Amino acid sequence: MPSIRQLPDHLINQIAAGEVVERPASALKELLENSLDAGATSLSVDLAEGGSKLIRVTDDGGGIARDDLTLALSRHATSKIASLEDLHRVRTLGFRGEGLASIASVSQLMLSSRLAGSDQAWRVEADNGTIHDAEPAALAAGTAVEVRDLYFNVPARRKFLKTAATEYAHCEDVFKRIALARPDLTLTLTHNGKVQWRLKPETAAERVRAVLGNEFADTMLALESEAGPLRLRGFAGSPTVSRASRDAQFVFVNGRFVRDKVVQHALREAYRDVLHLDRQPLYVLDIELDPEMVDVNVHPTKTEVRFRESQAVHRFLFHSLHRALAETRAGADSQAIAIPAPAPIQAHYAPSYEQVRMPLAVNEVPAAGFYETLYQGVREAEARPASQPPMFTVPPNNPPARAAMPVDDDGFPPLGFALAQLHGVYVLSQARDGLIVVDMHAAHERVVYEKLKRSLDAASMPDQPLLLPLAFPADRLDVATVEEHSATLAQLGFELAVLGPNQLAVRAVPMLLKDADPVALARSVLADIREVGASRVLTDKRDALLASMACHGAVRANRTLTLPEMNALLREMEATERSGQCNHGRPTWFRLGMGELDKLFMRGQ
């Protein structure tokens, strides 16, 4: 019998590489995850021959110190955990400290890095497991890892690699996972010198459209669900859009792409009544939970996880997706977030625009007279009672804003008169000396916030009874909060009723917030009371609570306003303290003077 011997480190690394680096895509995954853990915001990937000849990943992360470069290529060397407790609550994508060492043992690897704040980049090379000393390198910032000739020294493993096209497809799939998990990143993928993907930072819905195409994006359902420590966000495909394979199923747990049987079974069960068994649904879902509730140290590739409460996760996912799918109706409009697809570029195509005719005689009318004529109908409309209550009105107990605020000789108040709404977000107003742009949500949020403070200070927070009470599910702590703190809620203008051990109803909300979502508003207030206590809610945490309530009650983006409503908002801003900034300190309005506009159009030059 041969005697037991200690294997050399290089052979150990090559054995480990068989699990960690199954193919070029596996190496690419390890390198990309290292870049994300380093805080990179921009990633560039260069491949040759599907990654078997070359994998180069360049990032703008924090970089590696010179003395740590050699250590980074050593087995089980990592900066991400230091104890077993760290492993139980790990938040980084990598943590085992064997990825770079495994890759270096089966390739020719060059690691270049420049530590943030350092005036010099350094480079180390590893050839067939031999690590050379660090030497100066040219690199602007971050880290660059270049892997050449993967498995050149392990012929048995190399012969199992597929064609370059197949290996590239696997690498591209890894790239797509990172792109979907992190839509805030700038990403570029080049193969054999040709750019295949170039993605800029964008919203999650825009990134899904860019990666998975218009068909999915046009019909997908947006999901947002919470239950205790579990949260689900993302997009689920309509049952009308399905595939024969699972190549468009992306599930992330705390940002990590995983393949988990519990998750797959829950999602499949949710689709069971609406999708044929031979078809596969499409989805991009991110599950967030406490890192201590999931074990990510199950397999060296880290694509498998184990939930500590797997049944709770299964029920949460099933019910969240099942409810979303139940809301779809045959023939109804899609509930997807509508992100317009880019228009195709066609040769000799020119869009057609029409401009409303303006009589040249307006040039001869004095400016103030022309504006008076233009807005005569608006001012008459402001003077007439509206058929529906306007969104913005000056409170009766305040003096009229125009009388209270100074006006210029030509009749312009400080914020001028509203002209129009831009993209449902900004109000454009003509002032005496130029154009004023108002962020309507931020401005209204401040106005409502100040009104709430005045009402609470005066102990006169009027409520608005709902025509029909709104029932909603609640946990036992929320029910207990309502039972124990009904007096505090009444002071804030709320009337909540207990309907059962897990159900509440909203019967009245503050008058100033009558246009807000009653259930969302009630949940927010109950959460604040539970977190800080009823006494602090009305004392040192009062303003934070009222700011949160004001945010719920402020007009949202894409809410169409009439000209009288826009002008009423401007007048309320003029009469409200601190209205130059929203509750978070951001500006609510911006002025572009005539001089600045003249410069833009080179008038007088």
C-alpha cells in the first residue's frame, strides 16, 4: 500500500479548479464577482475564442495594495471574512478565497491593480502556478485581470471544452446575470475584438428590456412584496410569453444569482394554473432577506444556497407571484411598466412635427398686455368655482397669496404664472425676468409638511372620514399598536379600527392627506409608532413622522395638473416657510433668467 503523503499546493489548486473553474464562464464569474465586491461601477470584459484563449476583466474598483497582490493569488486568502461568524452573515459575492488561486493554477494569469489614492500601479504574473514578484505597471485605476490559455497545462480538462461559440454563449449568460442584478453599472462585453454589449446605468425595467428584449418587457408584471424579513422585487413574465427552455429565468438572493429547488418549485406552482406544463415562464426576481437566514456556503460555485426557513420562503414566493398573476385579465391592458422601445433607425426617415400657428401680430402687443390676454381665461377659471375640488388651494384661514406677497410693477408675483407641465414632473412658469422650473412633488411635499406642523401645533388636525372603510391585512403588532395608541392616532387625524386578530380598517385620514393612499399611509404611521414609541412620535420624532406623512400626501409624478392648480401651487409656495427646499433639503425650484436664455441662443452676439 502506498504511504499517505501531503499533496503539493499547486496540485491542490488544480484539483480545486475542477470544481470552481468548470469552463471559461466559471472563471469569468469569479472575476466579475471580485470586481463587484471591490465596489466597481464600470466593468469591461474582453474575450477571445469563447474565453479559452483570453478573459480580461477591467474595473474601476478600490484596487489591491502592492503587498497583497501575491497573497491574492494564494489559496484561501480573502479580505471578506475573518471568522465563522462572518461566514454566517456574509454579504459579499465572494468569500472562499480560492477563485483566483484556482484560475492561476490552470492558466497564465496577470493581475494588475492600483490601490485608490496610490500613485503607482503594480502587477504580478502567475504561470502554471508559479507566482512572480510584483513589478510596476501602467493602470489608471482599479484592477485588471488577464487570463490566457485556460487549461493549457491540463489537457484532459481542455479537451472537454466545447466550441468557441458554445463557450462564448455561457460567458454571455454570466454577463447577463451581472447586468440584470446590477442595472446601476456601466458594462461592456467584447468578443474577438468586436463589441457585443454596451450597457449604461439605467432603471431595472430598462435593463430588463435591454437584456431580455421587448416581448418580455412589454408584458411583464412588476412585483414588489414584503412579509416580515422577506422582500421580493422584480418582474414576472406574462403567461402569454413563455419559452421551451429555462434560459430566461433569473433569481437572485441578496444580489447573488442562484439555482434553488425550493425557489423554482414555488415559482412553478404559482404559474401552474396559467401556464402549460411544457412551457417555461420568464422572470427576473430578487429575493432579499437577512444573510443569517440563508447559507451560501453550500457549493464552491456559490450558485446553490440553503434557506434556514425554506417553507416560509416557499409560501412567500408562491403567494406573492400567485396574487400578481391573479390580477391579470383576458383582453385587459398589460400591467407592465411601460418602457418605450427605441425606434428603429431607417434610411431617409425624418419625423414629422407640426407647430401651432401663432399670429405675427402678437409681436406688436406690449409684453404685459400679451400675457394678460393669454391668461385671461386662466384667471377667470381661477375665479370660478370648479366642478371638482382642485388639488391645490390656498387655505381659507390664510390671506390670499397675491395680496400677501409682493408683486412687481407689471403684475408678476415672485414665482410668476404657470405655462405648462413638463413630463408630468415639472411646472414651467413665466416670471418677470425669465423662466422658473418647479419640481411639483418636492414643492407640494414641503407645503403639506408645513401645514401638518401648523395643524398639530394648534391641536386641530382635522380628519376626513372615508365613504367606505378600507380593510387591510396586518400583523399582530400593528393590531396591538392600534389598540394601545388610538389616542395618538386620533391626534394625528387617523381613525383605525380592529376587525380581527390580523385585520385592520382605515375609517378616517388627516384632511390634508385625503388624496393619499389610506392603507399605505396607515401602515407607514403604525411602523413609525412601533419603532420609536407613541411619546417620541409626538415630541422629538414628530417632524420625521410628519415629513413621512407629507411625502405620502404630496402629488406624484405624472399627475396631470390644470393651469389653475399649477398657479395655486405657486401661490402656496410663495406663502409657505422654507418652500425653497423640500423636506430632504433638495431645491424645489430653479430660475433661468432672460440673460441666460439669450446666451443659449447667442442673441446679441
